[in-house]
Amino acid sequence: MQSQVISLLLVFIVLIIIFSSFVTVKQGTIAVITVFGKYRRILTPGLNFKIPLIEAIYSKISIQNRSVELEFQAVTFDQANVYFKAMILFSVLDQQEETIKNVAFKFVDERNLMQALIRTVEGSIRAFVATKRQSEVLILRRDIVEHVKEQLDLILEGWGYHLQDLQLNDITFDEVIMKSMSQVVASNNLKAAAENEGQALLITKTKAAEAEGNAIKISAEAERQASQLRGQGVALFRQEVAKGMSAAAKEMEQAHMDTSVILFTMWTESIKHFSENSEGNVIFLDGSTDAMQQTMKQLMSLNVMQQMEKGKK
């Protein structure tokens, strides 16, 4: 009976040893094997075999991307407080054995790794911000990220890690500074609006002046053309009058009549026209014989001049 118990116990121990010889490593994880506390080898994802009771799993290291959020404060060159909210994305550098050894043995535990990583990032950003003025920080977001990556890459590689990304999600200042910045932005917007309004008013007045000038030019050109046409009409009228007078004079000469009758008729017709179309009530005429003769002489002189011009043509 005792021998059977011993046999069963031995079989149980053997089974335990056999089952403990097989190790399953999940995808995205690397297992580190030690022998009596000394590094021996690594196990990749899948089913692996280890020597029971001799080889032990020291740690399982995730090679997937990991993230951590942090909040901290920095001071600019002009003594302004800047508050950052950031997110760090990092991962194991690669799956090489030397890299895995650094990840497994550089830090005592995960808490110390995260503390060192966060303090390193904060220190790098603080050192960069300390050389810049408060007004420059907001526009240097990309420069800050590039500076941190450049500073941390070599350090993290020595730990077996790689900084995938650093995002500065929020950058704020003290409340007093934020209010003053808002006032500056508001005043700049008002200034830009006033400049735009002034330019619009200038353009409107310029266009109105151009339109008025064009209207004056068009009106002047129309008046000039109208005056020209009126002059041409008067000239044509005079030509027709001269033709009529010449024809009447020829007929009177053929009839052996005095041509001065034509001039007298024109004078009387003119007086009739004045009386019919004038807005006044009285027409003052010199009815003396001398005035009549003087008028007749002027009309006859005009007739002679028209005949001479016609002869030249």
C-alpha cells in the first residue's frame, strides 16, 4: 500500500515536471529566461520548452506600443509660467536579444522606468522653454516636440526603448497672461477690421469719384457734340436763307424791281417773330428814318457779302 502511494506521488511529480517544461508566450510578448538568477535566453511568442527546475521565467516584456499622459509646468525666459498636458507614445526598440536584456535589467521595476521616462521628457521640455519668451511658446509647439525627440532618442535606446511620438495636447499660461493675450488678439482684430473698413471706404470713394468723372466726361462730350450739331444746324439754316435770298433777288432783278424790298421784308418778318415768340410785353424799336436807313444798309451789306462768298465758291 505504501509503495503504491509512493508510485503515485512519483508519477504526479513527473507529470508536474513535464507540464512545467512547456511555456506559452502570448503574441506581442517576449519572455526572459534566467538560470539561478543569471540571464540565459529569451522565448518568442508561441509554445516553448524550458528546462524544469533549472530555467525560470524572469519577466515577460510587452513589445507593443505603450502610452502615458503627463502634466507639468515650465518657466519661460521672461519668467512666465507655462502649463503643459502631453502624451508620450513609446515601445521596445526591437526584438533583438541585447535590446530585450536592456529592457529587462536596466530598471528595478516598471514604476522606476515610467518615473525616469516622464522626468526626462519634462526636463527636456523645461530646458527648451527656458530659452524662449512667452510669446514664442505657442508657435513653437512643433519645435518643442522635435527637440525632445532629438534629446531622448539616444537615452531611450540605451534603455531598450524608442519614443514613437510626443503630443503636446494643451499649452496654457496663468490667467492674467491669458487675459492679456486675449486682449491683444481682440485689439489686433479690431485694428484689422478698421483697416479693412478704411480700405473699403477708400475704394468706394475712389470708384464714386471715377464714376463722377466719367459722367462729367460723358456729359461734356455730349454737350460738345450737341453744340457742334447746333452750329451745323445754324450754318445750314444760314445757307438755306442765303440760297432763298439769292433766288428771290434774281427773280426781282429779272422783274426790274429793287432788291432792297427783300431786306425790308426780312426786317418786318423778324419784328413779327420777336412779337410772337418773345415773353416780354414791349419791343423797343428805333422808328426813325435814320435808323431805318442804317438797318437797311447793314442788311444790304450782309447780302453783298453772301453773294461775294458764293462767287468765290
